[in-house]
Amino acid sequence: MASRFIHIESPVQLLDCLKAWNKLTLKEKFYAHYYSKACWEGSKICYFQKSYESPGIFLLLQEIFSVPNISQKYEEAGFTELDIKQFKAYAAGIYTNCGNYLSFGDTKIVPEISQEKLDALVSSVNSDRVAYIWNLIKNVVYDYSPSRRQLGFPDKGGVTSYYSSNITSQDAELAKNFLQSVNLVDLHFNSRLWKVGDQYEIRVASKSQHWFENLGEYTYESKRFKIVNGDFSVFLARVVDNLADTLPYCANVTQEKMISEYIKHFNTGNIVDHKNAQREWIKDKGPVVETNIGFIETYVDPLQIRAEFEGFVSFVDKETSEKFHNLVNNADSIIAKLPWSNVFEKEKFQAPDFTSLEVLAFATSGVPIGINLPNYDEIITNEGFKNVNLGNAYPKPKAKNLQFLTPEDVQLIIDCYFNSETIAVATHELLGHGTGKFLIKGKDNTFNFDTNAINPATGAVIDSFYSHEESWKSKFGEISSAYEECRAETVAVYLSCFPEVYQIFGVEDFIRHRNMTWLYMAYQGVKGLLYCPESNKWGQAHCCARYMIFRVMLEAGDDFLKVEFTDDGLFLVKMDYNKIESVGMAAISRFLTKLHCFKFSGDVVRGKEVFDKYSAIDELANRLRQIIVANQKPRALDVQCNVNLEGNEPVLVGYEESFDGIIDSFKERFPVYDEEMFACWDSEFSSNKS
């Protein structure tokens, strides 16, 4: 498991977008300003989705850092310089993860500074509000007992606030099956599940409790269910208001329609309106200011079906985007190289908009480096999607942080990282997430595929498919996110063996860049052993995915990939690059074929068998994990810019790359104490205290 502390030496990276900002028109700057405000106000929902105490921690920190003479308060509390660093490190971790569980690992963040010192700081601040919040949460903030260390259902040794504290994993499965029975599986995206008395409440996020057709009471398997809306209404009212403020600054009619559909969705919670917004979004090709907002990714929910709030604003990098457009234009010929048959691929590739962007605001619990949206299967399959590369969010590798590699391999990664990783992200998003055809039996009992076709993963006639009311998420459930990330990552590894992909990006020395892609994937698979042995659970979908690929490469044999333990108690990951095409490619091809065909035929039995085999932690992985944890390097944190209005002009504000920079960015982002957020949290926390 990752360290429970945010290391005081953790590097901080500014998502610098000044160059792109300076190229915007005044109209575009206003659009970005109001849209980013909508995103950040909505991001307060993420704290409620992380843990019951997370909103309280956020409010506590905002209040403490608003004290004008905070340095004096540190002194009165007897803080040393180390105490101050540890407190600021904890605060920076809370802000960048939207709560006290890591977005990359799902493990708990605990203050390294002692509870007694924070008690003293609270006393020195001398605020009734601060004291009230601290007295409610301080015990759970420091509680690192096994049942508090990891996100997950309480009956499986974890913590989750997508569900009331009296909900079990069995209750959640029952509610999932209920929504499927009434053909409302999409309501998972923007809802939480509460149990009130003997009734289950599916609480849909919306500004108000306006009627829409699915609200009301139901009975399923002798249990009472009620679908209500109005969850998170305080925050979504602000989202709606700020989105409305963007309308005069939209670049075109498509953006106006998109914003109007978002507003309808956030007003009532009706997911149909969000789908319509996403339809308009994919039509808005190549905007200068690229955005998205909603309940998007399902990584945090232990059942992997309820989504976290997310909103982003970014600016196009035209020069880099041209390379991504070239990849899109060549997609058909590259897809033909993938190892599955035509029956498992769409008849016509829906060429998406694929741009490279500079992030202004990415308001959720972690900033990715690439995105494929929307997350609605039927829209992706029938209408299309978009890919974005977030160029200023890429980490900057340094030799001192590249452990467990030979000096030659460290240099290989440093030399080739940016180009290789950019191409890997591009193929992961466009040709990983963007490929595949779901095999479905429709309402009229007709099939959208040749039922006599052979499944290349089994060598036999296709014997599995989706019924019309089933979806990928509902069928594969808890393993769906890690499984899909593994499929997309494996596509990126597979396609790295074709020089024409590198030619599209103008990258020379194909062999070195290919070698780096394969080595770095295996290396990440080892370094990312974010696995919780207490709960027998992976903490991050991408880490699980890369570990599975590492296992496949290791299993390929013939000393293609090796782990050598060294006399200093460490180890080295070594790859024989001469065997990539002869040994590695064959193993990856077989693995990818299984992942792809089992996903798109809805074969959860065979798919889970493959997933369980390669995600299992064996004796070697446990040994590696112990060494990694003992020698762990701190992970970088992001600090994001703000936009402030000065006079009648939006002005971009950047921050120093430090914990103080992160803290200052949140102070300026939310300058007024949020009384409504406090009222929501106080009521909810009191009803869910354990």
C-alpha cells in the first residue's frame, strides 16, 4: 500500500497554459472563465463522493488558511518548521485529491503532523466553526485501522460515501439489478444510494426536485425503492448559473445547444439531457476552448457504476493537434492491424475530433493525460466520440525518480519519454477505447452480428452476446474499469510495433521509442503495485491494468522480461529488446484478442477468468511490492491556474510550484466560506457517523 502521508518533499507541477491563454480572444476568455467557475463549484461534490469526512476537512482547511495572521497562529500552536511542512503537505494532498483518499491508489491520506499539534492549531485559530468541525472529524481523520485504509464497501473492509453507511455490497447489487429491471441503468451515473428505514432511495443529483418521468416509488424483489432528485442541489444550482453565464460567449450554435442541454440535465438530473449535451459536444469539432462537464468516470465507486463529478476547460495546441488529426485520418489502416476479426469491429470507424490541449481547469480528484469521451456506449458505437491529449499535464521524468532500472534504461526513458508516451496515449485513447463493436441481441430478437462467425479468442462459434437491456458496466461491474484500461493499454503496446504510427508523429528512431514503450509499460506495472492485501483489492484501475500487462510479458518466457534481485536488497526490471517481435508480440497479441473479444461479446465468465488470472498478486509481486513501498518516491502534485476578473477583463493567475502554491490557488478559487456546503455536510456526516 502507498504511504499514508503526503511526503513533504513531494514535487509540485504547475499546469501552465499562459502561452495558449494569450492567444484567446476576449470572448473566448470570458467563456473559459465562466465555464471554469461551473467546473470548480461542481467539484465540491467530489468531496462528498470520497468519504463522509472529506467535505469537513475541506471546509476546515479553507477556514484555517483564510486566517490573516496564520504564521502567528502556527507559532502560538508551537509548530516547528517540520510541523508546518507536514500540515501544508496534508492540505495539498486533500485539495488535489478532492478528499482524504488518493485518486491514484484509493488509499487513505493521514496527517503526518501529530493530532496534538493540530488540536493546538485549532485552539490558536480561536474559531467556533473550526473547533466544531475539528471535534467532529479529528478521530476519523487519524483513524488508520484496516477498515479505514481503502475505498470500498464496509462489508468488504473499505469506506465509501456513494452509499449511506447502512448499505452493504449486497444492497448495492440489488439496487443495480432493480435499475436494470426498469431499464434505468444510466441513472447510476449521477446518483447515490441511501437506505432510509426499510426503503432504498436512489438520490439523483440535480438543482431542484422538478419532476421527470422516472421519479417515484417502485417494488422489486419485495423491497421498496424510491427514485428522488435534488441531491447536491446547492452545488448544481451554481453550476447551472455559471453555465448560463457562458451562453453569450459561445463560439457557435452547437456550443449554445450543448450548454442548454447541460443546464436541462443539471436542473432535473435526467440523464437523457446529458446524453444530448454529449451529442452536441462531439459535433463541436476543433473548438479553441474545449470543455466537458458532468458525472463522468466511475473509478471511485466500489461497484464501478456511479460516476464522480468532473469538469474541464482547456485550450487547443494547434501544432500538436495536427499530428493527432493525422492519426485519425490513418485510423482505418491501423485498426486493420489489430488482432481481432471484423465481426468484433464497427463497420465504419467514427472518426473523432482528436486534439492536444493545455489544461486551464480540471476540476475533479485527479488530472489525466488523455481522455476518450463520452462514456455512453450507444453514443460511442453509433454516433462517435472525441479524444483529447492534455499536453501540459504530462509528468516530467527525472533520473533520480526512475528506480529499479539499469542506467542505460533510465537514459532510454528520459530520451524517449515525451514522444513515446504521447503516441502511447494517442493510440490508447483513439484505437484502444475507440475501437470495438458490442455484439447485441435486439428487442426484436435480431442480432447485429453473424451468429455463425468464429470468435478468434476461443476458436469456436460466438456463444455469448449482450441482451438489449444490458451494458458493459452493468455486466462486468467491479472489474469493468481496470479491464477496459488494460485493453486500451495493451492496444498501445501492440501498435508500438508498427513504424507507420511513429511516422505520423514525425518521430525518428522507431526502434528506441518502441523499446521505451514496452519497457515503460512493464516498469509501470511493477512500480504501480497499489494493491491492498488487507482487502484483497486493487486501488487504481490503470495500475491494475499495467500490472496485468507486466504479468503477460513475464509469462511470455524465454527471458524476454526478467526481474533480477540485487545484493543491495533492491531489484532491476530488464527486457531483451531483441525478443519484442518474436516473443513479446505473440504474447501480447493473444492477450489482447481475449480481452477485446470477451468484452464485446459480453462473455463475463471468460473475461473475468482472464482478469483474475493476471491481476492476482503472487509471491513475486508481494516481494516486489514490499521493496517498492520501502523505497517509494513521492508522487507529484498538480497546481492549476485560476482566472480572475480584473475590471472587465479575465486575467490568468498562475502559482508557484509548491504546497503554498496549491493552497493559495484554492484560497483564491473559493474566497468565501461556503455556508451551504457546511450545512449539507453537517447533516450528512451526522447521519453516517460510525
